[in-house]
Amino acid sequence: MTSLLDHLNPPQLAAVTLPPQHALILAGAGSGKTRVLTTRIAWLISTGQVAPSGILAVTFTNKAAKEMLTRLAAMLPINVKGMWIGTFHGLCNRLLRAHHRDAGLPQLFQILDSADQQAAVKRLLKTLNVDDEKYPPRELCHFINAQKEQGLRPAAVEAWDDWARKRVELYEAYEAQCQREGVVDFAELLLRCYELLERNEPLRRHYQERFRHVLVDEFQDTNKLQYRWLKLLAGDGAAMFCVGDDDQSIYAFRGADVGNMRDFEREFHVSNLIRLEQNYRSHGNILDAANAIIKNNPSRLGKNLWTEAGAGEPIRVHESYSDGDEARFIVEEVKALTRDGHARAEIALLYRSNAQSRALEHALFNAGLPYRVYGGLRFFERAEIKHALAYLRLIANANDDTAFARVVNFPTRGIGARSLENLQDAAKAQGSSLHAAIPHVPGAGGTKLAAFANLIAKLRDAAHLPLPELVEHVLDLSGLAEHYRNEKEGQERLANLDELVNAAASFIAEEGTPGAEGELSADLVAFLAHASLEAGEHQAGEGDDALQLMTVHSAKGLEFNMVFICGLEEGLFPHENSLLEDKGLEEERRLMYVAVTRARQRLYLCFAQTRMLHGQTRYNLPSRFLDEIPGDLVKWLTPRAGKNGFQLADSAAFAYHATPDFAAAPRRSESPRGGGFRIGQSVMHPKFGLGVIINAEGGGSDARVQVNFGAAGIKWLALSVAKLEAV
């Protein structure tokens, strides 16, 4: 027992050994939250307080869940494979599989990932003759998912006009289509599971009595429905142990509600609130900067990160004239770092918007520096993999219209648009799936469709094969392998298809379940669910030592020795959309906090006076986050002046969108105009605040300047009366 606990610091030890009561653990960045969670579970089991089957542990990624299981297996002499530790979607999938009849689902229901869901909505719109420009499939998917995440079925959604009422009708039709086809989307997994437990009291009581300890990772990222699901499972008897960091809540756009932490504290009368503040990742100057930034958010539970690693190097700040100059500075600095022996894989370039990567990638390519854009197309989302999975899904469920539509004519087998329209009409008339409607399609089109149905039947006849052999058989008999073999640049796709066979073999080795469900292998059904659940996961890349490029959102959970945060300018970071409301700005500040705390040893903060974004030149002031960092923590790599050292006199205009008044960047060599002021100069006005001169005209007593005051707008001011002061 001592060896289980002797690696914990005092707050970690206090959290791990809490009595079976509700607890909220505020775990700062790099403070060892995974260690606390897994050790808590191991301690509860090893002290006999609960059996492994009595624990429910929820996290947000399959990677995190696997890491927890791996650590537990090393701590305890038990088989952790059957424990209820996983993601919200994974655990709901498991529960719905066990109680599919009570949930109103077929035994072999399939899971739609986001791309499949969008394809299903497109089919629905086409079937109903709905204008997809007025109701774009992508936006309709977002609407449907948002309602489900609020726990709202179509009948409960309020609609105030014809357009809104039509969206609700489409939501209802989409639900009917999914039910008919035996498929569920990600949002449906959680909502269907919640509804099942809510209405089925015996089942709910069974799980409430079973799970005596409910542990939650990344609690700040939960949405309203997830929190309600947790409360439902916890009931009145289970102890809730929630670990999270309100300062790292950055997914409001996905529905995450940081307010769940305060609601939990209030509703569960939490008396055990423990702060994990010792950081094991970053040096002191980096943590002090992060603390200084985040303290400006008023609505926080509060904590202060510290480390025993020492202050470390000062934070480096660099101002560039343009985004191209910024990229060239980073390239030269990266070259210097690699010459000093730092691995490129330990250097990350973070940015707020994906559009920022263009200038960086261009400079890196020209310099011959290898890089990887983290979060690119994942394995299970690649087209060739989705084609192969569609055939496998049709083996499991021939009535899966989304899978059917994807591969009915891929590889091409002469089934044209007219034949597919006839098939859709027949399916609508029969009230059946596309596959079931094939016999009702006449003519040559019907013959070709029947041949496709025969192909699926042949593939289904091979369902008894071991999963890797079945996948290989599908690739050959479907014609996919031959198609990519004959494609000019198909070698990489063929390699991916080969890797799918390897993935199936690995899945069997790690997760395989002997036996069968009905006429089909249980392994096939489980593998398809695994593929759908994994489709949204970030997978580690392999290959050369390369720089890591990513958005700050993608960087959450990662850490690097050297970090460059690019584009620290008003309107970009913080993003312009956030500046209209306090909560939006608070989330941007949390995002900055996350970015800063990714760095272990060295942190660079970069900004540019001009930047090309979305085809326009933007002129921004330095980010307010720079101004929130104490001056004694930073080392400026460029000359500066003004408050906190910023070279405000050389900053360009504070603008969120380019306008004809300043379509081109002002040159530093432009001659002064307007009574001693010059274009590009920062000025202060007693009413409008800080601004930048973007134009000037006249002279003497008639001189006037045009100033961009950001939120206060662009103003023409006569210098004879305006009380402007140079900054």
C-alpha cells in the first residue's frame, strides 16, 4: 500500500485517500491529474472499498482511457479489461449494446461518424426534395446535434418561424430515417442512453447500485447532457470524484459548459475541494506568466501553479512587420535550436486559426524544414478506409443506407444517377431501405443493382472468417484493392488498406470477443464500433523528426520543450468574435493559458504588425494578453517602447477587417503628415482610447488624420481641435 502512495505529493495524497464522498479536484496543467485518477481507483480497490466492477470512470478520449487502463494493470494484480473505464460515447455504446431491446435499437446497430451523418442528411434532403442551399447539410447536422446535446427531441424544440419549423421537421425525419436503418450518430448514443436510464427505473437502479464510485476526467469539458447523465448514474448513493481545470475549459463551441463545475459543487454540496497546483512540466517563468494572464478572468474557482524546477529562461517576445517576417524569424530560430541539439519533434508552432499556417508552411517548405500539421486527416477518416468499412458495415447490416450509398458504385460498376434515383423512389414507396428496394427497380439499372446485392451476399457468406481474413477478402472481392492498384497515385491508399488488415488483427489481439452474435461474428460488430469511435481521435504520426504545427485547441493535452505562439494580435488572439462578450473573452484567455502551459523549457510569443488572412491584409495591435504578462518575465528580441515594453509607436492599425481606406500596409518609410504625426503611429484620445493612424490629409490648421480606434471605430479627427497624444 505504501508503494502505491509514496510517489504522491501532499495534495495528490489527500485527493487519492479521500473518504467515499463527493469531491472536486482542481488539477492545474501538468499537475499529475491522470496519476491521481488512476491511483485513486487502485487505492479504492486495493483497500477493499469497492470491487473493480463497482467503478465507473469516464474520460474524453480513447487514448486517455487506454492510458488509465494500462497504468491500473501495472498497479493491481487484476484483469482490467472488463472494467467500465472509457469515453462517454464508448460507455454509452457498451450499455446500449447490452440493452438494445429496451433502448429500441436493433442488436447490430451501427454508429455514424460525422461524415456519415452528413451523408445521411444529404440523402434525406434529396429524398424530401428540400433545397440543400437553404438547409445546408453541415449546418443541419450541427443543429440536430446541438438539440440532442441539450436533451431535446423534435417535439421539445421551439420554432418561431417557418424556417425554424422546417428544421425541426427535418430533425424529426432524420430521426425516423436513422431508426429505420438501425444507425445512431454520436449525439444519439448519449441521448438514447440517458433516456433509457431515465425512463427504466429497474435498469437505472441496477446501475446506481452497481457503480458506487463515479470518477470523471476533464470535467470542465462536459456539456449539459453529459452532466445530467453522470448525475443519473450516480443517484443518491455513489461518490462522485470529478477532476478538472476550469482554467482550461476551451470547448464552448462544442457545447462544453464550464459552469458544470460550480453546479456540481453546489448541487452535490461538495466539501472536498482540493487544488493540485504543483506543476511537473514547466519552468517557473512560464507558470508565472500563465498565472498572471488567467487571473484576469473573474469567474474562476482559483489556483496558482508553481514548480520546484526553478525560474528557467525568460519568455522571448518578438515583433515582426508582417506574417511573412514572423515566419522567417521562426525558421531561423528553429534552425538555431536544432543546431544546438534540440529535436524538431519537441518544437511546436501554435496558432489560433488554421488560416495562419499558410505563411508558416510556406517558409518551412522553402527552408527545407520537415514539419507535420497535427490533427490532419485521421486513419479511419481517409476515403479508402471509409470505403472498406462501408462494405464491412453492409455485411453486418445490409439496410445501412449510408454505407450502401457510399460504395454502391465504387469502384464504378455502371450504376448511374438515374438508377439511384429510381432506387430511392422505390425505397420511399416501399418504406424500406435502399438494399431492400432493389427488386423493385426495373430495367438495366435494376440488373446492375441486383449484381451489387449479390456481391454483398457473397461478402456476407464469408462473415465466418477470422476478422483480418474477412477484411482482406472484402478488399479483394469488392474490387477496392484492384481499383487503387491501377490508380496513378494509389500506392499510399493501398498501404492504408493493408494497414486496415493490420488494425483488424491488432483489434482481435487486444479486444477480440469469442463467439457470435446471430449469424455474424461479434468481432466484426465490435470492430466497426471501434472504428467509428476512433474516427475522431488524433493519432500520433510516424516518420521523420519534424516540427509540430497545430492550433491551440489541438495542442490541449500535449507538451513540448520549445513552443512558439504565433499571431498574438488583437482580433486574432484574442479572436475578434470573442471581443463582443465577456464570456467569449474569458474563453480566449483560457485558450492563451493552455497555449502558454504547453511549454516545458522555452516559450516564444510572436506578433506581427500586418498579416494576410482570408485574402486580406489585416493591421492589428499587439494582443492584450502580452500586456498582462509582467515585464520582468520577458526578454524582448526586438526594440520596444511604451507600456510593458511594447513598440506601440510602430504598430499598425487596430482593425478586424481590411477596408478600402487601408488596403495596403503602410510603409515605415512614409513621410510624416498631419502636423507631426505619421501613418502607422499609435495615439491616445481621451474619449476613444488607444488607436493607430491609418491615413492623413491636409496641412497646417486644416490637417486631419484618420484613426482606427478598434471597438470605437474609425474616426477622422481635425488636429486643430482633437486632443491626440503620441504613445
